[in-house]
Amino acid sequence: MKRDFPRFSILLPAHNRADVLGFAIASVLEQSETDFELLIVADGCTDGTADIVASFADPRIRFFDLPKAPHLGYANRNVVLRQARGHLVAYAAHDDLMLPDHLALLGDLLEQNGVAWCYSRPLWVSTDGVIVPFCTNLGLADELRAFLQDRNTIPTSCVAHSRAALEQVGFWPEDVPFAADWVLWRRMITRGGSAAYLRQPTNLHFSANWKQSRFSGISEVKVLLEIADNASWWPSILRNTPAAEPEQATIWRAIKIGGDPWVKNLREATEAVIDRIAWMAVRDLHPGIETALAAQARSEAVAETALAAQARSEAVAETLRAEVEALRASTSWRITAPLRNIARRLRNQRHVTW
């Protein structure tokens, strides 16, 4: 039975990024979860945003071309969200890219765990196409405390929540100049108390052009990029240097050409990077660990050499035993038995004392 409302309402705020907006829209329309409406809200756009939206002939798109709202246009987001019909809400960004199973994974996480708010592991993309994984686990008390008190480290496009949670907290705050998403997430978490974390990355978050920062102005991302710049082991799939085009275009093409295997390899590379960084942290905290490991390796080599020598000795002894048994079982051994007995008696007589 067909429902009268979609599973998801996806809000995509746009402001003068016609150069990359088409890639963001395409990444939404090609989701494996197809039961959604895409609500694109233009916040006082003066470029070709409307033309980009019009180039997509998809009935799931609803376009709202609104005058510029104060600050980053949070009031316009609320205008559109109050018309949303889905019982789940997700977010796209005019310069971000969803992986094909983003909606499916977050929707299942919300519904199967009975939570009101969830997010996936962020992947941050530098202006020169380097992808770095971020680790914010709000299931850990100290990380949750830092998130609630200090600053936001979860991009909006990594988040999904129930429509009921949005209504409970009163929609997006409109009176803050920036970081309204952080205010909203904290309200949902502290009032609802039920949240979930998907460790798989499902979204690629790019540095906003107005920040004019390779690393989105996030110090941790800067550190991760420094590691990537100097690590010969950094996976090649996490390096997508654009050539005379936006980095979004380069990575969207890689997703389209590579398909599901590319996404799988991306996630495996992400896990490999996290494991490498964890190992580096252990090594740096305990500088003597490499010396200790080398000594252990030498001891193990000596032990293996000794065992090999013992094994060779045992093999030689076993060979001699087999040859003796074969001799005793031979015909010549039986024929010469009387001679051996005479020789034994003569040897014994030499030792008799008269």
C-alpha cells in the first residue's frame, strides 16, 4: 500500500554555489533509498541556482526560491521544513556529496534502534581533494561533554532525525549568526536523550568556499591533512586532486565510475587510516616500543633457529633408528646372528679374572 507521505524529507539549503550544486542534487537523486522528497531552498541566490535545479526533471524535487534571510538563512529553512511531509528528516548541502546508501543506512539506524537523532562518521575533504576521516563518538562521555560544551564537529549533512524531534525543540534557531545546527543538535540530544552513531562514513563534507580554508578552519582536520601530506601509506583512493575543476566534480566522477566497489574501497581505506593513526599514537606515547619490539623479534628469531636445529637433530636420530630397524629385519642379520654370538662370548671371556 502506497503511503501518502515519503519516508524522508531532505532539506538542501543553497546560496550561490551553482558551480557545484548539480553534483549535490545528483548524489541525492541517486540514493538507493528512493522514498523521499528533496526540498531545495534558495536563500537569496543571485547566480544560476534556479537554472541548475530546473535541469533536473524529478518529481521528488520541491524548489523554494526565497529572498535572503538574516544570517545564514535559518529562517528560510524553517519555512520549508514546516511544509515537509516525511516522518524522517535528513540534510544535504549545496557543496557536499552523499554516498549512495546514505539515506538507507541512517533511516534503518533511526528506526531499528528507536532513536530520535543519529549521525554517520564524517569524511572531510580538503580544497585539494584529500579525504580525511573524523572520529566523534558521542557514545563516550568525555566526547559527548566536549561536543555539548565546546564546539560542533559533526557536519549537518551527516545527520538525520525524526520529524517529531524537530517539532519538539521548535525547529532551527533563527536568532543566531552561525552554528545554528550545533544549537539544534544539542537541544535534540539533551531533550530527547536518544541518539545513535553510524561508524561507516556515508557523506563527503567539503570546505565551504566562504571559509577560504583548506581544512574548513577545523584544527583536527588540519592535523589529519598534515599526516596525509607526509605519509607514504596514505591510501590513493583518499587523494583526488582536481584538475581545473571543483573538487566535488572530481570525486563525483570517481563515485560514478567506481560504483559500489569504489565506496567499499573508500570505507576500507578509512578504517586503515584510523588504524594507522591509532598505532602512531601508541608509538609516539611510548618511544621505546619499537626497540622493545625489535628485541622481541630478535629473541623470537633465536628461538626459531634453536627449534629448527632441534628438529634437524631429531630427524637425524629418527633416520638412524629406521636404518637400524631395517638392518635387524634383514636376512643377512639373521644369517650372521651365530657369528655375532661367538664374538660376544669371546669379548666376555677377555674380561674374566682367573
